[in-house]
Amino acid sequence: MAEIILSYQEYPTKQDLPPHLQTLLDQAQEACNKAYAPYSHFYVGAAVALANGEIMQGCNQENSALPAGLCAERTAFYATGVQHPGVLIQSVAITACRDKTNPEPVAVTPCGGCRQVMMEFEERQKSPIQLLMHSFSGSYLLIPSVTSLLPFNFSQQHMTH
């Protein structure tokens, strides 16, 4: 029997994170406050740190023609791909809340579609992308590579063989 092992670092509080990740998390929270989620009332923000020092934001955008909306991670990654082609993505922070007036963060993990998109960005740039997110215990998890969240992923190599 084989097993899959996920390596990650856990930080008990935001203040325990390295300063650059605290800033990235703040940017994700700012993006979360811009989310349009009148149906689910689940607001998600993502912030992508680029090798050139830029930070790109994305937030979920819902639509009454469900499921025509788009997740925060994909809005951030697609905008990055268009506005900064060829610039390495170093890390992404994701945060969520249920009430923008009291933005207490809740645990959130990327959906399967977002994992696939982020994995393909990582595969194209041939460099890992760190993922920072909240855990259900209230701590922060730093995963060294988004690919580790999708161990049996579908990639370009499947289409060429």
C-alpha cells in the first residue's frame, strides 16, 4: 500500500507568520472585502505575491445564473497571467469570512477547480507556489507547493501521451 504525505508548516497566530506573509494575508483580507457574494454570503479573498514584488488580488464573484460565478483564487491567478505574463508567482494567501461587517476569518481551502488552475500555473513556471490558508483550529497553514494539494492531477502530459 502506498500513501500520500502532505508537508506543511503551522503557525499558531498571524503574528507568528513571517512579515511578508502577514502582508500577503492582509492583502487577501482586503480582497475579501471586495467580494460579491449575495447568494452564498461566503466572501473569499486571495492575494498572489509575484517575484517582481507586486501583489495581485482576487475575490469571489457570484452571479444569479449559478454556477456562473468565479472563485477568488482563479480571479487572482487569471488576472496575474494577463497583467504579468512570465512573472513568477511565489505564494498565494486565501482568506474567507461570512460577514464583511465583522470579518472574522474562517477556514477555507481551494476547491478542486482552483487547485487545478494553480497547479497548472506552478507547472508552467517550473517553480513551486506556496499556499497560505486558515485551518479549522484557527492557526495558519503554509503549504510549500500547491501541487501537493492535488497529488493525482491532470496535466498537459496526459494530453500528449
